[in-house]
Amino acid sequence: MQAMMLVLVLSPVLAFYGGARLPAMRRQAVAPAMAMRTSVIGGNWKMNPTSLEEAISLANAVSKEYDGSKGEAVIFPPFPFLGPVKETIDGSSIHLGAQSIFFEDKGAYTGAVAASMVKSMGCTHVLAGHSERRSIFKDDDMAINRKVLKILEAGMIPVLCIGETKEEYDAKLVESVCAIQLAKDLAGVTAEQMKTIVIAYEPVWAIGTGLVCPADVAQSTHAYIRKKLGDMYSPEVAEEVRIQYGGSVTPDSVDELMSMPDIDGCLVGGASLLADSFVRILNYEEEA
């Protein structure tokens, strides 16, 4: 019976990796059938670097130094660099992701990019709801929900970003903000689809501000997010969902973060633009 359960748990992962050597898996904090979650670390390049040559050089350096043994690794270059970066990382353990998409398939939407377009360029993951998209580009929860559904429809993995502002943190609204965003952004998502989605918790106040979210505080919020997903779907589904932390992750902070039972990965910003730093993060060492 245990063997059958293990096969069922690993089947989606085996399918994703095409039968290749699997990355290390992390035991769940509370694990029905002793299921495991594969860690996932993403490098969000944002609007960087400024030239194609730099993008190729960075992708090449990272792909040569990471063997996939620690888990799933994804880089999210700007749209113009997707094709060349894909060619650079082909055959490596690095996956390609897009920073956003529009929720329509095609049409008169100047400057927009469809999910099918980035899928055709080799993307396997897409960010949705990043704090900068919410604040600068005014992506609201309705738009984010439509993006999540469109990413799923295209056969890619949505990385749904949620989190509170400094004002909301100071007002002790962390849990209510996360709960509202989860409910709205995941509307219409089935339990089976939910198992494939990555949640990225990003405390907005800790992004590029110099403020640090302690690992135990991040763990507490991750545990709440998992509990909320359990309420929305089931505890079994919630235990399969991978939850990343994104808030000024560095080589100095990653080991402690990745030692927390409900932190399954990181969404890295600035440190992902430095090959040595990002490779060190990818090769994290969990603390005892």
C-alpha cells in the first residue's frame, strides 16, 4: 500500500521531468501517506539586464553551475530575451519562466503577450500577481485570477504571488490580506489544478527596502497559507502545494529559510542577477 501511495505522489513529478533523474525532495510538515514536495527556486530578473549579451552570459553561467540536485530551478528573463535564453539553457537543469502574461488569447491589445506565446517559446512557469505588477501596473485580483486560469489552460505552472504591504503588516492584517488574495486569485481553480500551482509569499515591505522578514516569521505565514488552502480545498491538497518565500532572499538567508518546514523554495530578485549568488542560493544547505 505504501509503495502504491508513493507512486501516486511521484507520478506528476515524473511526468514533468520526463523520467529524468529527480531532484531532491523535502518531506512535508504534516504528510498524509508521507508525501514529498520538490523545492522550487526562481530567479526573477525583472527589467534586467540591459543587454542581450548580458542575459545570455548570466543564463550560461547559472546553467553550467547547477545540476538540478537540490530541486526545480527557474529563471524569469524579460520578454525580449526569452528565446535566446531558452537556447542557452537547453539541455540544462534550468527551466524558463515568463514574468507575466495577458489573459486574452490574441487581438488588439498593444504591448500584451498571450500565454500561448510564451508557452511556444519554451516557458514552463509564469508569474502572476507579483507585487510590482499589482502596485505599478494596477493588476487587480480579478485580472490576476484570469491570468492564473489562462496559464493553467496553456499547460504551464502559475507562480501566484501574494503578500501584504508595510501598512498592512503594521496593522496586523497579514493573514486576512493573504486569505483574501488566495480566495480571489484562485477562484475557479480545481483541486487537481491547485496541486500544480506554486504560491510565492512576498511580504512587500521586505522587497528592496533593507528590511528583513525573519525566517520564523516567514514560516508562520507559510503555515497559515497552507492551512487556508486546506480550508479552501483539503488538507491533502494543501500538503502538496509548494509555497515559496520572496523577500530580498540572499545567499546569507537562504539556508535558514529553506530549513523551515513550510518553506518549499524562494523567489529571488536582485541576487538572481549575480551568477555566483544565485548558484549559491540554488545549492542551499538546510540547517539542522
